[in-house]
Amino acid sequence: MRRVGIFISGGGSNMVALLDEMAKSGSPAAPALVLSNDANAGGLAKAAARGVATAAIDHRPFGKDRPAFEAEIQKALEAHGVDLVCLAGFMRILTPGFVDAWTGRMLNIHPSLLPLFTGLHTHQRAIDAGCAVHGCTVHEVIPELDAGPILGQAVVPVKAGDDADSLAARVLVQEHRLYPMALTRFAAGNRDRFALGLAGA
Ligand code: GAR
């Protein structure tokens, strides 16, 4: 059984989808900790309401000293016996040292069809580029931002009249399908790529 730590910075809708998935009988993964860099992240209360341990480690007191911030995170992960990390809307960049320590044991969801549109504002950039499709990606985390072996992707159409919000909402529905599937497969030792076809057309 993999013991999963989920990192969030905000509302945590993907985190909730992962918790719901792990609550299913036969899941190869169990939630051990939900951790946020923001004590006010709405997702922390949702995790606590589901009986999952939570931790808030504010990055701000550490200033530019990211390793010191990450050392606190590492302590929390060890205290809760975490052996697999899922980044789920965690909006802090992790140092290569931390990422290397978790290589092969850390997943991320990104709201684009990687390798397109790494970084921020992915939905607006897909619209501006004139893409007919857009989507989301779950990948293994490596030190390079929004890169690393792709585990799964889900595709949605970009519709006439879409703005960043309407497109983000269409993608988010698919994030909530994609990430739980990717986690269950990965926790069971299956790293084969998979794709969820055009949804919401
Ligand atoms: C999600 O759309 C996720 O893909 C994105 O943040 C949102 C978090 O929503 N992640 C990134 O942009 C990472 N760079 P949630 O808190 O409701 O899961």
C-alpha cells in the first residue's frame, strides 16, 4: 500500500478527487497527509473533514531559503510515513535537491497538453495560439519545471467563444478523471502512458 502525501496551495479540488479515489475498496494507495504552503488554503479543511492529517508550512518566513522550507516539508512527510507525493495545484517551485530525493515517487498534474504551455496562464495561451484542442497532463516530476515522463493526458476541445475561465472549467472536469486514474495505475506499478479521448465536445 502506497502512503500518499498531497501538496496543495488552493481549493484542492484535485486533492478531493484523489481522496475519493483512494477511498475505493482495493485501492493500492492510501492518504497519509495533505500539506499546503498556505494555512488558508481551502483544501486543508476539506481534507480534515475527510479525516486526513493536514499540515500547513508557510513558505514566507523562509524567504529565499527554499531548502530550509523543503526541510520542514520533508520532516512532515517522514513523520506521516509518506512514500508517494502528488502535487495538486501546489504553486511553489521545488528545488532540484528535493525533487531528486523524490524521483520516481512524485507526480504532478498540469493544466495543458505537455510539452505545450509549461508554466502559468495555460488556458489563455492555448486560446491565443488558436489550438483546437487543449487538456491536462499527469507526469512524473523531475527538476525541470512541468517536464518528466508523461503518465496520462486528457483532451478537451477549445470552443468558439471560449475564454480562459470556460476552458479552465472544461479542463478541470477532466483533471478530476485523469489524476485519480493516473495515481491508481502508478501506485499499482503501472507506468504505461494512457490517454482519455476528446471529452466535453
Ligand atoms: C488545477 O487546474 C491544476 O492543474 C493547476 O492548478 C489547479 C488547482 O486546482 N496546477 C497548476 O497550474 C500547477 N502549475 P485545485 O486546487 O482545485 O485542484
